[in-house]
Amino acid sequence: MVKPFYKKWKLWIFTFLILFSVIYIFRQNTIPSLANILKWHSLLSASLNYPSNQLDQRPALDLLSDLPNGQSLKINKTENLLSNEDINIEGEQLFLIESKQDKIDDILEKIDILQRQIADLIVIKNENNKKVEDEAIKEFKEEVIEIDQEPQKQNNIEFVSYVSGGSNKVYPKILISEAQIGGLTDSKQEFVELYNPNDQEVDLSSWYLQRKTKTGSDYVTFAPNTLFSGKRINSNGYFLIARQDYFINLADIFIDNPLTEDNSLILKNPNGEISDKLGWGEAQDYELVPAQNPIEGQSIGRKPEQGDTDNNSIDFEIDTPTPKAQNTAYVAPIIPPEEPAFPTKNIVINEIQTEGQTVKDEFIELYNPNEFEVDLKSFALKKKTSTGTESNLVGDDSFLGIIPASGYFLIAPQSNDDESQNYTGLAAPDLYYSGKTFSVADNNTVLLYNDSGTLLDKAGFGQAQDFENAPSQNPETGKSLSRKLNGQDTDDNLADFEINTPTPKAQNIVYVASIDPIEAVEIVEPVEPVEPEDSITPIKDPPEIVLENILINEIQITGVTAKDEFIELYNPNDTNISLDGFSLKKKVYPSGNETNLIKSSDFIGTIPALGYFLIAPQVDSDGTLNYTGLATPDLYYSVKSASIAFDNAVLLYDKDDILQDKVGFGTAQDFETAPAENPPKDKSIERKILGQDADDNSQDFKISDESSPKENFSEVIIEAPIIEAPIIEAPIIEAPIIEAPIIEEPIIEEPIIEEPIIEEPIIDEPIIEEPIIEEPIEPFIELPVEHFIEPIIDDPIDDPSVESPPESLTENNVELVVELPVSP
């Protein structure tokens, strides 16, 4: 409003005077008065147009010199008006009514005030005209002068000095460094950060920041220049503009204007020149290409090493907010996938016993086929009788507990009123029936519902009215009805279940068709028994080949690094074993939760007969090796984060999910009989005897003085079956060798040697052949004992690899005894 007024001040004054004149004319109702007033207007106009510096020095009464002769000037103090009746001019002389002198003084004083106001308006007009002129000159004549003929670089930021026509000051370049448009929990947690890439401090007085929205027609003030008055930004330093009451200890100035998505910001220096511009999202204005919208709780920040390429998309990235500090690129946390509200595979009814040592010695076992634990809160377990009546075993208001990944959940009846127990199994139940009288029986159906009332599984048996496709058999007393394979559900109770030995909270027995013992006797009766002869080795049943379990042989949990670890398996069998489909898991302390080290889908490889299979952690993301042993691993853990630690248990399952071996150490929650010791740093726990498993971790394992992955133990224990065929094949020659050192010379007499034995001698020494064939008795006696015995005795002594055979050798169950006659 000020600018239009001071540009047209003369017109305003003229209009006022015309209005005043019209009013005056109508008051006097005389035409001559109009001429006098116009004359007076000319007088005032002349005074207003007179230069201000001269106007202030000119006597006020000089303005009245042009009044007509014979008129006098009368000042009416009460009305502050000049009346032509009061003006008297005679000749050249002006006469003022003496009594009106004080009125004249008042009007002259007001004229002086009016002159000063007019002079002030003229000064303001000149200053604004100069600004308009400077902006026009800048628009058409702005040019860039490169300093020292080459752009200066500071902190990888190129900047130039801007020189405009006229005498405008040159300002250094200041950059918009970072912007946050809201926090995770508070939308007003906003800031704009400026950065000074120069080597000198910069005064920010009269700088200002403007903002434009996605739909805005023009930029509006975001941070006015008044807030920057007296503010400075250090060289290579930061300046923070924040919302009121936020970042109180960091902000340099506070504003109450918001920032939102798809905005633009412009930073201008006191000349009105753009120092930097930033647009993000779908902003209207930006440098070449807009940056992306900041994600919730994060900021967009200038890349520290990028500099200013005048391309917002290249220069900016999503940052972790760092107000008044060096920008840091935002790294999204690795968030494990959320467990679905309902597992991808249903929890299933895995095993049911309806009667054991007592009528109510029963249990129901659930199984979780998923690779994550499931909360069973508000589930429900129900039964239907043979008539179809449904009732609770465990109501949804009583169902509490968590079933581990690939694990079991055991439910059993409550104890009786006299505190006697109904369930007699060794595994502790996880939950009990809701009522003491609740029970299952033959011809029932067991049903499992989730917390939303959806049926997950049901098992009908005997003459049950409800089942999946077809009911299974009623379980016999002392037996259970169990799934043939854990977690396998074909929605056919008859096909999925079989009668087995109860195994609560353990792997079900692999299905083997049961044979009636009476029928077995009847089949055997017609077969004539073969009486074994002393010379015939009993023949084993060839169809049944029993393989020993693959064993966990050695474990190291820390070495050079925290994850310098390995797990070694051993194959005690005489044949190679495929490990495809096996799985290696661990249980942690104190929860006992079971997780994969190697999933069954990732377990591939073959372990050689009487050989080893080495498993180690993966290499870190930065390429750093965790396992530092010399032996090359045969397989690595399924994920990089997998690891074992103190007080863990390691479990090995085969492709049918049958537990092969487990080793618990320290204070592990799962072990065989008792846990082994925790292995110290740089050492391992290993089996005391290779291939020996007494199902007691504390007895089977020891601390190894030195880790030996894929190597034999420091103490090799060789078991009995070491004597090989070559020693047994020549028993006749060796028999005297055994007896000779024991019997003194006088006792040795003619040996009774059977003829068939001499026919195929193995040792070709002529000393053996000649006396035995030609003269079997006397020539043999006449030979010196030393000559017959010494070469043979010396042979095993010289060769330490040959062990002394036992006094009695057996081959094919035929015992050979060499008798020596006793001298009379």
C-alpha cells in the first residue's frame, strides 16, 4: 500500500484540494471565490513542487506574495481554513490582521510538517526506484565472472561469484544441505539445514528462505530475512532452521511454517539472487530432476562427496536425520519377515493315546510343521463322541502356550481328586484338559481349532462319525495312533495314521507293518531248522542292513573370531551315506527354542565311509572369513547370521526328520543324559572314542587340546577287529612260532603235523619245505631248535607293524591246535 501512495502523492494532494475547493464554493455560493481558491491552489502547488532543500529555507510568508492586490489573508484558527474575505492587498503590500497572527503561526507550522513528510516520501521513492532499476539491470545484464579464471572448489562444491550491473555486493554460495519434513511420531519435527562450503565465515543478515507447494502459484516466505539479522554461518559449518519448540539446543532460528511432501525451497542472498534450490517428490520447481520424497522419520540430505551438480536427484539421497552434522546415508534395517497371523501350514494332531496303564492314561500330541514358533493362545481342543456330540477337552479361554518350530506340544488329562496321576508318560505335558472328568475314548474324533474358531485339523478313529476321508483304527491299549510322518497331512486319517509305540514329544516311529506273532510261528514251523556245524559260520539275515546313526563328532564355537566355529560329523558305517535332505539345528539357552543351522532343503552332500563331513558358518557380507581352519568345509550354514554359542545344543536330523544325534554343552536345555562342558576359546569338544556313542554327552565328549576338523584324534584307538586275512591264511607255519618262545628247549619234541596242512605253505623259505616233506618226523627232530625257530621269531620282532597273533587262531570257526609231544 505504501508504494502506490508515494508514487502518486501529488495526485492525492491535488484531489484533496479540489474536493476542498468544491466544498468551499458551495459554502460561499460565489463565482469569484472559485478564482481565488484556484489562485491559492496554484500557490500551494508551487510550494509543493519546490525543491525540498530550498523549501525548508524559504520564508513561509513568501508563499503569499502572489495574492491579488487589495486582499488580505485571514486565518480562522477554529476552522483552520483560509477565507478570501480575510485577504487585503493594497498595491504591493500585504496586510495581516494583527489579531490573527497566532493563527498564521499555526498554519505555517503545519505547512513545515507537510514539507518534511513530502521530503521523506521523495527519499523513499528514490530508493525504491533504485531497487526496481537494479533488478531490471540484473535481469538483463547479469554475468558470471570466474574467479582466477577457474571455478574454486571447496569440499567438492563448485561456487562462483555473481556480479550484477551497478554496485551490488557479491555474496558467496551457501547450500541447502538437508531437509526433514516430519518425525516418526511428530509431524512438526522438521528442519532445514544450510551448509557453508567456503573457507570463511559468512554473515547471513538479510538472507531469506522461500517455499513453494505442489499446487502453489508462487513462492512464499518460509524464513524471513529479519530472522537472519546478525546471524553467521561458520566456514564448512552448518546453520539450522527448525520449527518452534523443536531442536531447541541445535537450531539457530525458529519458524512456524510447515514442510510437506512435494515442496520446493529457494535460498536467496540479500541481492535477491538464488544461492541454492531444492525440490522433492512431485515439486513444481527443482534443479534439473527432483529428489525423492523423504520417507517417514528420515530426511533427504546432500551426499557428502557428491558436491553440487545442480541436479537434486543426483545430489540428494535418503538420510538418517543429522541436524548440524555431516550427513549419513540411511540404511534400512533388515527386518525379518513378520510371522503370519495364521501359519502357512496348519498345526496338526500328531499322536493320540486313549488308554495305557489306566483307562485315562492318555495324551494328545500336536506338531508344528513350520520353521517358526506359533502362539497357541485361545486355540481350542475338542472331541466328538461316536454319536457326534462335540465337547471341550481344552477350552479357548484355557488354551495357553507356544509350540516351537518343528516341535511338539503335549496335552494330557488332569490328575484325579486324590492327586493320583492319569498320564504316566515320561515327557512333561505342556497343557492339561480343562476339566478333571474330560477324556477321549475309542470311536472318538479329536478336533483342533485356532483362535478365530477355524478348524485346523481333526482325527477320527474306529467308528467315529467325523473324520478326514476315512477313519483310522482305534489305538490298542498301551499303543498310540500316530502320523506315519511328522507333519504330513493328506486329509485322510486312514492313510496318515498308524498304530505305534507311544512317543510323546518325540519323533514317531517309522511305519513298519505289524505281524501277528501267531502267524509268524506258523510261517516258521514248516521250515526245517538247519543245525549249525562247528565249521559253518551262522548266516545273518541278508535283507536287513542296520546302519548306525551319523554322529556329531566335534564342535568348536569360537576361535580367532567370535564366529570361528565348525561342526564335524562322522560316519561310523562301512558305506558312504547321502546327507541330502538332512537338517542341522540348534537349541538356545534358556528358552530351548529350536532353529535351523542348515535347512533340509539346503543340506546336500555325501559323507564317506568311516569319514568326516565338515560344516562351517558363511563368509560375512564384507567378505570376511569366519571359519579359519585349514580343512575345507563341505557345507555352510543356510544363512549368514546363523551361529552357535555357549550353552547350546546341536541336533542332527535325517531326511525323514528322525533325530540322529544331539550334543548339549554347558547349561543347555537339551542333551543326552548330561551335557558336555562348554568348549573354551580356540578349543573344541570331541568324542573320546571315534564313533562311540553312549548317549551321554558328558561321558562321550572331552575338551580337545587342539581342534582337528576332518582329522583323526591325537589318540587313535584301534578296536579289536584288526587281524587281517594274511595272518590267518598261514596258521600252520605260525603255530610253532607262537609256542616256541614259551616252551624250553628240552620240552620240544617231534611236532605232529598233519599232511593237508603242509600242502600249501605260504612261506617259500627252503628251510621249511625240505624237512617237512621228505622226513616228516626224525629229520625234523634232528634239526637244531635254534635253526628252525630263530628266523621266524626274528621276523615279527624286526617288523613292529606285525602284532603277535593269539595262541589260538580261528578261521571260519575251525580251531587249529598244534600239539607238541612231551619227552618221557
